[in-house]
Amino acid sequence: MTIRRRRIRELRRAAPFVLPFLLLFVIVYLVPTGYSVGQSFFAVQRSGLGLGGAETAFAGFDNYVRVFQDGDFLASLGRVAFVGVIQVPVMLGIALVLALLIDSTASKGRGFFRIAYFVPYGLPGVIAGLVWSFLYAPTLSPLTRGFASIGIDVSFVTDSALPFSIANILTWAWTGYNTILIYAALQAVPEETMEAAALDGCSGWKAALLIKVPQIRPALLLTLVFSIIGTFQLYNEPVTMKSVAPNLSSTYTPIMAALRSLSANDFNYAAAQSVVLGALICVLSVFVFRASARSVD
């Protein structure tokens, strides 16, 4: 009974600190999510061959059936999955190497490099997209002109090149952010552990890979999940690139596809698309966490 009362007292003490977050979480996240889920089960029905009035009626799972029959939406999921498979491992690999270099006792100017790597993340995604759009533009790009001067015809905005061009922007923008997260985790590795490893003859990159990396596994898992979520929420970069890549579809990513449905006043279908996208992200995140836990066991 004493333990139970103690826990109740601890909860009461923590409540003033937790309740503001829970309140914002409910208002900003749970309520809109619940509203979207509810709207996804309705549809606007028109009478008189579309010339009569319109009313919202319960449609059951019709919108979800339509989502999985929508070739444009399914293709958008495939595109972002392809970009993620290309970009996420490369970005996290670079971020890990940079974090290990900054954390090394032999490295100099750590503060400068931390800021230098983080600066691209500080720029708004639209600004980064505009800068890279200039570098990708067929008629303006200094990169294209440089390759043309040596007889190589390169285009960064063809259908086959677009996933790699977008992946490059994401890597440039987010590598520094992940580097800082991994570097912060490296600061928690006990110095005694590294000193003991050095006495056993394990130092340099060998110590980094065999001792440091396993101990920051939770941070690496967190950056992986964040990267997966960010990839499936891809929007700013492809929308910005449409100015230099007219061939880029208005449904290139799932969010772009949902917004096109919104612009067509098909709100209920857009809600269903959003719910499917959110559910897919949740499933992938849970899969990554469970797969990581099994590999540890």
C-alpha cells in the first residue's frame, strides 16, 4: 500500500509538467488525426447527373478501396520508397563517419565542424530546393555546363535522374542534423571504456567500430526511424524542382497526391490517402524497432 501511495504522489508531482504536453498532443495531433479518420469513411454524393445538390454520405471503406486501386498514389509510394532505399543508408553512413571524426580525440576544430555540418539543416527546405534547382536547371546549371565543356551531356531532371537528384538534396540538407544526434550519443560513451580498449590494443577506427558504434545503437535506430518518416513525408524538394523539371508529376509523392485530391475538392478521399500514408509510416517504424530488438537478442 505504501508503494502504491508513493507512486500516486510521484504522479501528482509529475502531472503539472506532463499535462501541458499531453494537452498540446491531443489538440494538435490526436484530434486532427481522429477527424481525418472519420472523414475518410464518408464521400460526397451528387444527384441529377452531377447537376443537383451534393450531400455527404457514409461510404464505408470505399475510399480505402479506391486508394489501393489508385495507380498514381501507389506509384508515389514506390517513388519515395525508392528514394529512401537510395538515400537513407548513404546519409546515415556519412553522418556516422562525420560524428566519429568529430568525436575523435585527434580531431581539431570540433566546434567549427559541428556548426559547418549543421548549417544546411538550418536552411528552410524550400530555400535548399531553390538552390539545388538552379544547380540542376538544364539551361542555367554550372554543373551541366562544366560537363558539357568536356563533351559529356548530363541532365539532372530526366525521369531516371530525378530520384537521385532529390536524394542528393535530402542528403545535403539532413546529414548534419543526424551527425549532431549521433555525436551527442557518442558523448555518453564512458571514457573508461575507451581507455580500457586502448590498453588492450584497440584504438582508432577499430575502437570506433567495435566499441563506440554498438553503444550508440539506440541513437542510430532513432535517426533511421526519423529518416524513414521524413522520406515518406517528402514534399518541399520535388515541388520546388517542378520549376526546372516539368516532367515531374503532380503526384510524385504521396503528400503531393493527397494535396491534388484536396485541390479537386475531394476532401474525403484525401483524408483516406493521408490515413493510409500515416498507417504505413507507423507500420514501418514498428517493423524497424522490432527488427532491431530481434537482432540484439
